[in-house]
Amino acid sequence: MPHQLRSEDLGFLERAPVRRTRTRDLHAPADVIFEQLADHPESWPHWFGPANECRYEGAPPYGVGTVRRLRLYRLIRARETLLVWDPGERFAYQVHETGARGVTAMMEQWTLAPSAHERTRVSWTIAVDCAPPVQLLLRVSQRHVDKIFQDAMRRLEAMCRRS
């Protein structure tokens, strides 16, 4: 049964009790990266390892306010609302419904910025408010999440080069 999460404003990205940011430079233009992140949710399972399904609800055009459905590890389902859609720069969403217990609020943000040698710096921030056992789980799984991010960025970079 889906669990409703608390609604938050974008300031939650800075004040969440648990906040992690991972960054990597990709050899791809920001607009091409943004296209894979935001314009083509169906591509997520091809580059983001835990994702099995990702799609928007409703018809285009998509942007702020659009609801996205996501399935991770074949069993965690989530519905997210897009909060920021700045092409080539920033993409953020809030999880408002999930089957995972113990999480009370969650938001993620992807930022893209020019970097040296025609690269784009990709930063992924996860902001969470959750019960102490989930906080512990998030703390001990940091290396695993780092690996997920690094693998995802490698695959995303390869996809962007083929675009």
C-alpha cells in the first residue's frame, strides 16, 4: 500500500536531516544530459541501475507539476512531482508517494554546470527526512549509493555520446 510523504518546498534540499550530494564531470553537453534526465524518463532503466520503470503521467508537454512514476529494484514504487525544470541546468522532484516505509519526506535534484574541456559537471542531491533506522541504513549504504551514481554516470555519458 502506498505511503504518503510530507510535502516540502525547495529549501528542503538544504535543511533536510539527511542530505547527500554526488558529483561527476561528463564529456557531454548539458542540453543532451538534460534530455536524458528530464525529457526521456523511459531511458532511466538504461543508465540508472536501480530503475526498472520510469514514465510521466498524462500527455506532454512535461514540466513543473508533472507527476512521474518510478519503480526501483523491481519492488519499490514511487510517484514524484516535478518541482524544477530548467533545461540544461536543473531538474528537481519531490517524492510524494512510495511503498517504502520509514521515509517521511524526500526530494532529489540534478544540477548541470559547464566544466573544463567541454565537460558538464553533474551533481545529484538526495534530501531525506526519515526514521532513525532508515537514517542508519542510508549512512551504511553510502558506498553502495556512490557506486550506483558512478556507474550511472558512466552509462549516461555513453548514451549522450551516441545521441
